Amino acid sequence: MSLFTSFNAGVSGLQSSQAGLNTTAHNLANTKTQGYTRQQNINKDTYYQTIKTTTNSTLQVGYGTTIATIRQIRNEFLDKEYRKEVSRQTFYEVQYNTATEIEDILGETEGVEFNDVLSDIWQTVQNLSTNPESITNRKLFITQAESFLEKAQNVYSALKSYQVNLNSQIESQVTSINKIADQIAELNTKISAAEASGLENANDYRDARNLLLDQLAEYTNYDYYEDSTGQVNVRINNAPLVDESRSYHMACKNIKNQKYDEATGTYTDIESSPMYTVVWEKNGYGEVYDINRAYSQEEETDMGSLLGILTARGKNVGVYTDIVQNPTSYELENYNNTTGNCLLEKVEAQFDLLIHKIVTAVNDAFAPNVDADLTGVSGTDAKGNAMPALTNAKVLDANNCLVGADDDETIGTEVFTRKGQGSRYTVYTVNGPVTTTDENGNTITLTKENVAADGTKTYSLYVYNEEDADDKNTLYTLQNLEVNSSLKENYSYLPVKGNPATGNYGTYLQTPYETILASWRKEDTALDPNALSKYGADGFYDAMVGNLATQGSVWKSIMENQTKETESIEDKRQQIAGVSTEEEMTSLLMYQHAYNAASRYITTVDAMLQHLIERLG
């Protein structure tokens, strides 16, 4: 080997050592940099020149060393595990935070726990039962009914407001995801360009991209892969978020509620919800997430804070009809995939069901209905409209119900009315008495007999305007309730006196209060279609709050376990990818010694060359 070749070998040693020093210094300078991955030089022989080959050996001359690559010390498996676990952690963190917020709303209404509101209305009913002839007691009862309804509606409105206000969080997270997607696409372009020659790795760009992928995992679950050009492609539910150098944006839009038309087999939009859903803007994939299916750990649909918000919030404001009592298998499955899957919507529905139970118990006590077969019965209402053909219908028990303390002894007055429905009954004038039989076979007269001044008799049939789940205006739901305005104007309309038709002239009876209290205690309402237990009013509320607390505790436990798991994986990642000052200082000394050795080698070769030239030249 010539001395000049030896010079080249020494220079390559200097260059490799200097590159090692530079890489080590770069590591030390980024010790505290978030997302930075430790880098390491990999050296290789430059090449060997074959001088002579014999049967026993080959004589070769080496030309030094060079940098094969500057690699990142990173474990891709741990990266995927970290992103999976942090995504699940943020999902359950949202569920727990939502449960905590709901507990705060239920626990405090203008300084009064709602449980106290239930106790107050219960006590007022008992007070009225002791002295119903007292105008003061009747006034207090109506006033307390207003207060009860107002506070219940305040709770319900607070739940709805919180539900709708989650739009701002959804918008914020969608904006963040779009920004991350743009940055990943931009880094893809830079990485591809920097590595196109195959001579170097764009390590710092890759660190920035990996940090963005970590941040993206907090918002949503996704799949990703790196192609041959070094570009990362990201998919969310099989829809592209980043495709090489192009990013696809999400957008927020109002949910459109739809109704199924059995005749045509199609869905039509019936109203627009104030709540947002998340859709793809331009890639043609529609909604980003399907929240019409219960989330599942097995299917990995319990991941990401954005899906967590959409799941906890639901698509609609919950009403009592969402909780079907004694459901079919189809109804149960539908509940579990919709209302039962969404905490806020479920609690709204449960709370509305509680109020519905109390309101209808009060109304049915003062204006009791009976089931009747009205086949063949005809008549007209006050506007002259013909009575529709009815078979099974609910009508006011006109001869057994209590009457008001007013001069007309008004019947059928309910305490809580539906804003969109008007009156509780449609009154039809029929040609004669209408009767039915009770469960014991006794005949019950359903019509009220009216005698004019000239002795002419007419008969009034009070047909109950039933609730229709497809028409919210007909429902006794918190969105549609108010205290009867006629009672607020004149407390005498409240049915507290015996019905003259049964011989109770001017008698104040205990019947309605006994009915209310019995209905209050009656354990006939399930908190959830999946549950076997049924409750009265007090038990229902306690079970609702207890179930919420239990569910919140479960989510808190999952969240804390996920946090520990995430931290454990991050520790393992840092053990591999993190920069250790002590290790880097050791490497620094190693490269410094190597540099010095290469320098001494060159000095020695230089001395040899000088000797040859000066002494032998």
C-alpha cells in the first residue's frame, strides 16, 4: 500500500470521527427536545483493493472507513403500542369527565340538590291531602308544581346546553386534526426529497412527523404505513387522512334527523339538530365515525378523544320514549347502539322518564282514564268535526273522577299540560250514554250527562289525546311541559271534590292523593331496558345517580389504568430512543480518542513520507 493511500485511510478516520462527534453533539443539544430520537452513526469499510490472489490467500489493501448511515434508535412496535394505548386513554378520559360534569349538574340546581326538589313535591301532595278544601293548600300545591317543573327543566336545559356546547370541543379537535394532517403531508414531501438520493436519512424531519403521529393518536384512532419513498399514509376507518403529500380535511356539520318511510323504504330528513357530526370534506367518504354502533374494545371503537366526545354526547336530546319498557330484542339492540351507548343522551332520557312518571301520576290521579272499546260510537267535537272511528281508546272516567271546586264542577283538568298539544281531551258530543265494563264486570258510564234548562240531555265523551312517540308535541316530556294555565288563574279548577254522579255532593275526597302516592311508590319503571330491576320515583332517581357514579368510577379506573400503561410504554420508548447524557459523553470521549488516533496516524505517515523524500529522494 502506498503512503498516499495510507493518507486517505487516515483522513477517512478523521472524517468518521468528526461525524461521530457531530452526531453526539446533536444528541446532547436535543436532550430536552420533545419527540427527539437518539441518532447513531454506522460505519463501514470504504472498499478493499485486491493486489494479489493465491491458492491460499488474497492480498487486499483497505482504503479506510466511511459513514454507512446515521440511524435513529427507535422501536416501531412500541410506537404503535403507545399510540394505541394513549388513544384509548383519551376516549375514557372524555367519558369520565362527562360523567363528572353530569353529576355536578344533577347535584346542584341553584344551590338545591334535585333530590330535595322531589322531596318538596312529595311533601306538598301530602299537605294537600290533609286539607284539600283549603285554597291556600291548593295554591301552594300549584306553586310547588311550578317550582318542581322549573327546577326539573333547569336541570334538563343544563344537560342540553352542555351537550350542544360540546360542539366547540368538536370543532377545536377537528381543526387540530386537519392541521396535523397538513403538517404530516408537508413533512412527507420534505422527507421524500431529502432521502431521494439514498445518501442520508431525514432524521429530524422524521422526529417531527413521529411527534405529530403521537399527537394525532390522542384525538383519533388510525392506521398508517410508510411507503418505499419514506412517506407515511394515514387512514381513519379506511378513509384517507394523509395520502403521501396530500392531506384530506374533516369538517363539522349539523346532524340531520331522519324518519323511515315504510311505504317507500327510504329515509327522509325531518329536522336539523343543533349538534355537530364530523364528515370528510372532499374524499367522498361521508361521516368519519359511525356512532350508531356501541363502542367496543374488541373492535377498537373506544379510541380517541374526538370519538369519545361524539359518543358521550350522542346524536339527539334524550327523551323518555328512548327507554323502552319491556323491549323486544330489536328494540333492545337499537337502544344499546344509540341512547344506551351515549352517556348524555341516556341520562337525559332517564331524567325525562322520571319526570314523566311523576307528571303522569299526578295528571292521571286528578283526571283518570279508562280503556274503552268505542266501536260504533259517533259524535262531533266543538268545531263540528266528526269523531274518528275508534276501537281501543282511553277516555276520561267521567262519572268517577273528581270535579273542580268551581261552580261548573269542571272535570278532566290536568295539572301539567303539553305545550304543543293543547287540551288533555278532545270532547265529543254523542247521542247517548257510552259504557264499558271494568275488570270485575261492573258497568262504567264514560259520558258526562248535560241537562239544559229546557230539560234536553246531551252526552259528552272525553277522549284522551294520546302520546305519540313520533310526534314530540304530544309527549309529556320536559321539552314540552308547563303547568296548566287555567289552574294558575283559578285554583278552583283543580279536581278535589267528589263527583255528583256517584252521589258525592260537595265532599272532598282522598282518592287522588292516595293514587299519586301509590303511583309514586309503585316500582314499575326500569332505569334501562337491559335491567331487570324496576323502581318507584325516589328509587328511580337514586338508582340513576348511583348508576352514573358507578359508571364514572369504572371509566376512571380504566382511564387510570390506561394512563399507567401509556406511561410504562413511554418509559420503554425513552429507554431506547431517549438521549442519555452519560452515554453520549462516553461516545464523545470515544470519538475524540478515535479522532486523536487518526491524527497521530496521519502524523506518522507524514513523517515516513518526509523521511523517504529527504533521505532517500
